[in-house]
Amino acid sequence: MINFDSIDRIARSLLKDAPGLSVSIFNEKETLYQKGLGESRPGEKASPETLFRIGSVSKTLTAALIMVLVEKGELDLDTRVKDYIPELKLSHAEAEDITLRMLLSHTAGLPDGGDLFGYREAEGLSRYAEEILPGLEFVASPGLLYSYGNHAFNLAGFIAEKVCGLPFTQLMEKEVFNPLGMGSSTYDPLKAMTYPLALQYDRKEGGTFELLHSFPENSSCYPSFFCISNSTDMTKFGQMFLRGGELSDGNSLLSKDTISEMFSVQADRFTCPESYMGISWVQSIEQGVQFYWHSGGIGTYRSFLVLFPDTGLGVFIASNQDTGWEIVDEVVKQLSPDSESEQEVELAQSQHVASLKGNYVSAKKGLLHIEEVNGVPKIVINGIEYRAGVLNETTLAALDDMHEVKAAVGILHNNNYLMLNGAPCVKVKEPLIQIPESQWEGFEGAYTQGELTFSISKPDDQFLLIDDEGEYACTYLYESKFFSKDYGMIEFKDEELIIMDSWKFRKVR
């Protein structure tokens, strides 16, 4: 079914983009292809046993834990979070309506966020609930729309911890890792150090790599993006889903009904190709192939877990640089039916945009503007103008001059919001205030948060955001807001650099 020679060629070609990676392709019973390639750290080859931080793929593990507890009757997806933790403080007036289902499907309205470096003690989640959660500004009312973020899963993990009376890490070992035989998977960096462990690398100009002597650690974000695992363990986890919840010994971790519910559509992500959010799993349909997946990124680590239930295949990829999805693309291509044709996109007419005109802002995607020019509907994204097309009744397309879809714009029942490529945009009702370019120089300088530092520079007619890995050109939006393709919207306020409305960095004086 799969040509593994082509998979192997692609995997080896990725070593130009990463020092090392580990790849596993499996079905419900056996591993079909599994290799470590390149170096995990200086002088040590990557292998299927090499541990990587798997970033947000951790969310699928946390969701599995929650669903185990649901089956045991200790939790319920549709019970209000407030009923589990009455003392919990959240800023939104409708926060009492939040349920675990909303948290696990990114529909609770919570923002994105979560620091790479933070609490190190076992009580990190408790401190997080007391010190950080109450101050979060919601993206939207609970249940209104899909908005991806880490805080929702951190809160879900905290609820499990409180209800069961055990630390989150112990719950994961007891209810997920141990039953599945995931003996190397952990959240503890000290335990991970006793196994082959991949380290981070910075990519330099010219394609060389330099070892980074830092290792992200924040116990308050364990449920959302801090698990450390390897191809061998994550293959076992993926196989459990392909078997409908069964373990290799014939017992079950989860029922088939629970697996089906986790894969069921909870919210439209409004993307092109189309995709939907389940219980921690994203459902995508590309080239006629349906699959369920999650990606992960933390520091320079990247990972992907992808399941194809219709064909009984799964893929796991982990790397210490930003690469790997090319292998998934190849699997999708090989599974795709030859008869699949591209969707015809009709041009939008006045009635399609009549109620949508105006400016909308997104922390992740920047500034979206809907307008009509001489009766022609236009979509403007961060200053770039596109012709508006129609993908379906609830989704517009931003079309370039070649009539190719460059972005999807989702239409919600609430006219104060649109979705842009899977990210919510809130309508800006006031006129956009522009400040003169001469004032931008006041934003120049270094901004820091613990071990992370950014710099702002304005050479000639450019405005650059600079980190350890490179320089990123920014587009001016309005007021003190700019947009970076790599970092989303950045804003300057009260001597702070704010990235995507979530991460704050104080100016160095």
C-alpha cells in the first residue's frame, strides 16, 4: 500500500533541515517502517528510542487521560468546570458555562499562551490556576467558536488532578503510560536525561546547526505541550486508537464509542483544505483522504502524530528542528484516489459580503478587511488584496490572480467575528488609527522574559523582529500593532512587547 522507498528518500532528505529525526509508520498490529536518522545530540545517532519533546502532540495524551476518567465515571465531558472546582476564578462573565468538552475541543474561548520556562515544582498546575488563569482575557464567549490554545488543556489537566487527588504526571503514568507500555514517556527532564535524549539545535545561516544549551521546562504546561516521548512509545499510543481503544493484550484502554467521540466533529476550523476539531484531534480531508492528526512544537522540537483509520495506518515523526510534515504529505499522496479533482471556486457576489464589511483583527493572523471595490468583493489580509470567492455557505476564499485559494474566511452566526485560516478575528468597530513612521523608532530595543529575548530594529524602511534564529520582517497594521508571518500580531504597550496577545516581554533599559 505504501512505497517505503519513497518515504525513506524523503526522510533522509530532511536531514538538510534538521540534525536528527525519528520516523515510525505503523498499522494496528505492527510497525511497518521505523528509523532514526541523523544526530540527536553531538556524537549520538537518533534512533526509535531517542526521546524528543513532542510539544502539543501532548494534548492527545491528556485527552486520552480525561476520556479514561470519563469512562470510569470520575469526570463528565458536559459537566460545568465550575462544578468540579467551585473556587476557580476566570475573567469572562459566561465562564461558568465552560465544560471539559469545550476545553478539549478548543471552544471554551480561552486564549493561547504558555511559557517555555516557568514553574518547576510539582504544584505548578495549582499555582497556575491561582496566579495565571484568573487574569486571562477571553478570545470569545464559551462555545461560540474554535480558538486553539494551550490554556484549555492546562485547565483540563488541573481538573483531573483536583478530582482524582493525584498529580497530573502520576495520573498519566497510572492511566495511560503504564497500561500502554509507554515506559520511556515522561514529563520529568531528570528522568529523560537517563535515556537517549535529543537536544535542541539552532539553525544558522548557510544551513549549519549549533547546539542550544537550554531545555524548556514549565510544569504548569505539562498537559498542553510538555511530554517527552519517542517513536516506540507513540507508536503504541497510535495503535491503540487504530484498534478502537484496545491494548495489545486484548484489554481496552478506551471503548470504541469513546474513540469515535474523540474523532467526532466538535467545531469547524474554517480552513482550506477543510478541517474540523474533535476531542483533541484535528480531522482533515486532503486529496480525498481523511485523517486525524496533531502537530507539536516547543523550542526547536517538532513532532506529528497522524492516523488514517480508513486504511489502518499511522505516522509519528519527531525532530529537533522544524521539519517532518513532508512525510505526511507523501503518505496522503500515496493514499489519494487518482480520480480526486480540485474544487471549483466561484467568485463572490455583493450578497456574500454585504453583512461582513469592515476590519477584523486576529492575534495569530493579523488584520483582515472585507470590502467592495466598484461592486467587486475583496478580502484584504495584512495589506495584501485578494478577490473574494465562495468555498461553501459558511466559508469564503481569498483568491490570488491565478484563482488559487490563499486563505479561508469562516462566517459565524455572530457578526462580531470571522475566522481566518482557523484563527478567530474580532471586528474592530472604531476607525483604525495610524501613527507616523517616525514614531516607530521608539519601539526599537531589546525585550526580555526570563531566558527569552527579542529585539526590534528599524533599518532603512524595514521593521524587524529579531530572535536567536533570525530576522523577521513585520508589516505595520494600525496603532502600535504590527504583523509577523512567523510570530503573528505583535504590539507595543507600556514598555512591553506583546506577541499574539499572550506572551509579554519587558523592554530592557
